Amino acid sequence: PAPHSAARRIRWRRWSVEAVVALIMFVALGEWLTRDVVRGPLPSLGGTLLDATPVAQWQGSARGRAHLVYVWAAWCGICKAMQGNVDAVAADSALVTIAMQSGADEQVRTYLEARGQSWPTLNDPQGGASRRLGVSSVPMLLFVDRRGAIRSVTRGYTFEEGIRARLWG
């Protein structure tokens, strides 16, 4: 019995080390993929939301609350798959979205209405606002703390629980 149990301990130890190494690599890759995204104070996004609200007014109303900036695109399949996660969080958290390179205002409005979305959305047809944030791919979530600083960023599909954990953190 002892040789089996020693072999089992060695196997579990090896698997544990491999799991830790994989986790470190996963986190490092995520940091590398978001390396150009602005950290610290959220810059003024400028412009007007699709509902005609000045973005500065929305940013002012979000001051003092943790909130989410979600950069997405109508042509992005992962963004479509993540819609339910963002909706669930938007039901009880402050959210502003940026539609990156998704067409003219009317096209983005039609896209959102067809999906039953009422997200406060800044249309970014040329990608200028996204570039000012350092965002070059979608979907991208920027987690803004109560002081207005970007403190966490995720790229790619993010589960609802992951979004909530970063907002609460």
C-alpha cells in the first residue's frame, strides 16, 4: 500500500504545480493582452450617448460608485455571447458602453433595439474613444472604482460572476 500512496502523492504534487503554473500563465497572458489599456483615472470619454445624454453628464452621475465601461462591437461574436452577462450586471450596477466601429448612430440604435438593449451607449464609429482608452480589441471590460480610477481590465469573454467579483473588489 505504501508505494501506491507515495506515487499518488507525487502525482498530486506534480498536478498541483502544473495547475499553479497554468494559472500564472493565464493571468500573465491576460495582463499582456491588456497592457495598452489606460489604468488610473478614467479619462473623459467626450461625446454624446445615443440617447443624447452628454457622456460627461453620465460620468458625473457615476462618480462615487464602482462602475463598468464595456467596449463592444456589433460584428463581434464573443460580444453577442457575453450580452446576457453584461445585462445581468447592468440591472444593478452603473454601466456605460462603447460601440466600437459598429456603424453610424442609427445602425447601432437598431442593433441595440433588436436585442432589447437599453444600455447607455457611446457610438465610436472610427474607434477614437476606444483608442484613447488603449482598447484595440473587443470585448473589453474596464472596471472603475468609486474614485473614478480604472483598477481592472478584462479582454474576451467574461462570466457574470467574474464581472461582479471585479466590481465588488
